[in-house]
Amino acid sequence: MAKNIVIVESPSKSKTIEKFLGKDYKVVSSKGHIRDLAIKGKFGLGVDTEDNFKPTYATIKGKKKVIDDLKKEVKGADKVYLASDPDREGEAISWHLYDALGLKENEYERIVFNEITKGAIEESFKKPRKINQDLVNSQETRRILDRIIGFRLSKLMQSKTEGKSAGRVQSVALKLIVDREREIEAFNAEEYWTITANFKDFDAELFNYNNKAIKINNEIEANDILSKLGKTFKIEDVDKKTKNKKSRMPFITSTLQQEASSKLGMSAKKSMSIAQKLYEGIDLENETVGLISYMRTDSTRLSSEFIGSTFKYIEAKYGKEYLGNVKVGKSKDNVQDAHEAIRPTSIQRDPLSVKPYLSNDEYKLYRLIYYRALASLMADAKTNNTTVILDNNNYQFKANGQVLIFDGYLKVYGDYEETLENILPPFEDYKTNVIVSNDIIKEQHFTKPPARYTEARLIKEMEELGIGRPSTYTKTMDTIKTRGYVEIVEKRFVPTKIGFEITDKLQEYFSHIINVLYTANMENDLDKIADGDLVWYTLLNKFYKEFEVALKEAFDNMEKKEPEKTGEECPNCNHPLVIRNGKYGEFVACSNFPECKYIKVDEQAIVEICDCPNCDGKIVEKKTRKGKIFYGCNNYPKCKTAYWDKPIDKECPECKSMLTEKNNKVKCSSCDYKE
């Protein structure tokens, strides 16, 4: 038996770390969380609301064997090292392991590391500590809050609306989307016109009259101005300045999700999943190592070791003139500065050197992270900016030019952040101080409504407003989508009818809780608990008293929305058929549910693919509960024939099974045959 047991969260992480430690250590995994609040007691909350919210925990389904195996591993060990992730959630996981495994104070140590490299792991063992109970209390308070609000509000929504759930963060995020949609609906487009002078090498736009800003409201006003203009312009002023363009801070979780979305087209869920793999360890030619630091962070700090090695790298590869300065970000009250920004674990592992060992998406994300961190320590880019003011009968026109004179950090980050050059002619050559236009044109425009939220923009908004935490953004997006509260149209969030309904009902009774300020202040209070400045159950007692009063009023007085009748009767029990909302949209069902479970099938919506090879049914297009398309027999459950890839009604020449097609590639559904 190993003398020392190290417990991490992820099996893949355990494999990486074990290679760094000697034979006296064995690294095992808890496979994430092992316990959660029990679903018992008053309202199934798993806490005693009468005894300072004392929690009752239950083993998560499927984790009993994991706990039993871990108990066997730690029995007789000299020391147990709890090495879950370096954040509040990780601290709580360590505490649950400590408690569930029955460890004693002298039997364990808590170690944390921000990256999975040999040096970082060895250093963490030099600085062991005990579990930080304040961090645990903060995380468990968040969990209790989410349980209370989620369970109680979801029950209310299910009894009064077509909605399925509500939550502390998800409902505020949904409100942002609904509020934006209402802004768009209420928006009245305003007409305005522009007037532009076209010259041989550039264009200039009217912006002033008698050196005061001018607005052109309609075509009549535009024509009146045109009638007063000639083609000859006087050069009033030429202003030339050198400007510095600074690189951005290294990534935190939210900015990584935003940039991965806008630059790489990755969803927040996908980018975080890939980042997790890059953090936990990649098999390279001669080693297994984590390529990036911990990816759930809201700190922009970089370690002195990384800064030092990167400065040496920049000077050696690009020259002294490319050396920049360490950027200090604006401090936020709610920043959990327990670790660093997201960065490569070694600046020497440039993207091309590790590309052969990465998938295409892993390479793209690693490249983005690598160059963002590198660019943050490089010199500013420099541009020559020229502004020219031209006068025509007291109407002033402006032309702007920009030329890049030193690329600086854009040397490495130019693929993600372009500087557009607009070269103006040398106006010093115009000895007469007069220039003649080729044409002067008018153009009609209309003001545009505020844009709907993309995933990246919603994450940015939530971060700026202090709603949620880096680890919650992905789950929030998933929840409002899977609940059917929003649809994604052209990569933007559009609230559904249920989304509007849920938001309006919650605002009617819970506007004091489901709002941006309250949610942000709650995050600040959770920070105070983590710092030991606020007693956790004091926060819960104060919240619960206010919440239960509002909840009782809502259960008593909120009007229940009756489903819309179609005018048809159920063929099974003659009750009226009604329109209901489900995870995948509206459907027609019996109003006598759950006594009658009749659902009207839209025959036109069924997409038949081919005959079922195993019965007299048809293979039709179906969707899983999560919306993924698959192909199954319409005689299910009698016939369980199903395929993930689309069948093509053709037998495999080797085994006679059905052939399927995906991405224009044909293969057998059973054997290894491929066309």
C-alpha cells in the first residue's frame, strides 16, 4: 500500500499528476462531487430552516462505490493529500471528502496548485495547509441559496405557469434577455442622413456647421445643404498624432468564453470543456503535462515566474523593442484572486510545437490562450493618426487616417485584433490649401434597435453586473435553453412565450430578489463569508424570512394560466385538447392530464427515413431529451432499432446490417465496413 494518498477530482488529472510523484505516492480520483444536499426535510430542501439551516448531505447517485473505494485507499496511509481544484467549489469538495472518509486532523493536508506541471505539483507539497472552513461555508451557502430558490420557485412556476424551473442566477439572466427584447419591440427607428465628399484618395464626412455638431433629419434638409456646397474645399486643419495601442489583459474565464465565441465560434460550454482538457494534461512526445493554468478564475494576475520567463522569451525571439510592462487590472470587489489568469504553463510550448498532439479545436483554443498571455506582456503597437478638417461654405467635413508604424503586441495577436490602415494623402503637397472633390453624395439611414444578446455578450454583461461566477455562466446558458425559455436565432438569444411569462410572473412577486442589484450584492455577501467577515447562517436567515413571505403571497394570489383550447376533443376521453409547451416547443395534448396522457401526433412533422430492417415499422427522425437528433423505429418500445447516424436503406456487403451516413461518409452500423 502507498504511504501517501493524493485525491484529485478528475481521473485524467490523476494520471498526469501520478507521473510527477515518486513511488511513495498514489493518486486517486473522487470523480467530481461525492455528496450534495439531501432531498428531505421541509420542502425537500435538505436543510433545517429552524436550526440555522443545518444541512443534511446525501451521497450522490453512483458515488457510493467511489467513497467505499477511497476509504480502502486511505486506510492505513501515512498521509492523505486533498488536492481538489483551487477555488471555493474545490475547497468544498475537499471538505466533503474529509468528512465522508472520516479523516482526522493529523491524517490529512490540503494542497492546491494553479497548473499541472511537475514544478507546480512539487511546490504545492511544500506548502500544505488545512481546509479553509470560511471558503467551504461560502460555497455551501451558495448551494443552499440555490437549492431554496430553485426548489421553491420552480414548484411555484410548475403550479402556476408552463415553466419548469426558476433560479437565483438563471432567472436574472433570462430577465436581461427579456428586457432587451422589449427594448427592441418598443424601439422606433429614426431617420437620419449623411453627406460625404468623395476625393481621389479618400472620403470626408460632414460633421459640423459653423463648428457646431449638425444632424440631418430628412432628405429635404440634406438637399438644402447640398445646394449650398460647391466642389472646392479649404483645408482648415491637419492634425497628426502618434498613438499607442495597448494589448489586453490575459484571459479570465469570462473573457476567454467571450473571445472563443466571437473569434473561434465556440459556445461557452465547448470552450470550457476543451480548456478543462488542456488544464488536466495532454500526452506530448516525452511527457504528460497540463498546457494551461486553471481555467476558472476572475483574476488577471500572472506569476512572477511566468512574467520573468516570458520577458526573456520576447527579448530573445522578437527583440528588446517588443518588451512590454506588467499590466495591473482594475480591482473588483468580487474578484476571487486565489490564483492567476489563464495562461500557458510554459511560454516555451508554443502552439506549433504541441499542435501534433492536439485536436483541431484544442489547438485553436490553446493558440488563443497562448498568444493572449504573450501579447499582454509585449510592447504597445504604435500608429500615426491623421485627422483632416475641410471647410465648404462653413460646413466642416472630417477625414481620418491611420497607419501602423510599429506592430508591437500585434506581432503575435494580429490574427485576433486587426488594426485597419487608412492612408491619407500628404496634405502638405496642396500648396494652395484647396482641394476639389469628385462628388458629394447624400445617404439615408435609420437608427437601429439594441442588438439581441449573443452568448459572448450576455456573459460580458453578467460579468460587468457581478451576476454569478465564472463557473456558473455555462450552466446558466444551458439551463435557459433546455428549459425552452429562449431560442437561438442567428446565434442570438430570443425569449420564447414561456420566457416572457416566467419573467413577468417572477417580477410581479419577486422583483426584490430576481434583479441585478440583489444578485450582485448576494455575491458580495458570499465573498464576506469567504473572508470570515460574515456568519453564513446569518445571511440565510435574513434571506429566508423575506423570501418565504413573498412566496406565500405568490402561491396564494398568483393567477394560474390556463392552457389555450384548440376546439377539439380528446379521442380517448372527450376532454378538450389544449396547447401545451414542452422542451421542444408547443404540442397538443389532453387537458385531463395526468389521468389521460393522449398527445396529438402531427403526422406532417414526422420525417420518415426508410423501412425498419427488424420489423414492419418505419425508421423516423427523433430527438433525445437534450434535443440531439437520432433515428429510431416508430414501433418503439416493441422495436428498439435505433441509429445515431442517418440510415440510407442499404445493406452492408459484409454483414448485411444497415449502412448509415454522416458528413457524406458511409459506414456500417454494426461492423467496421466503410465506403
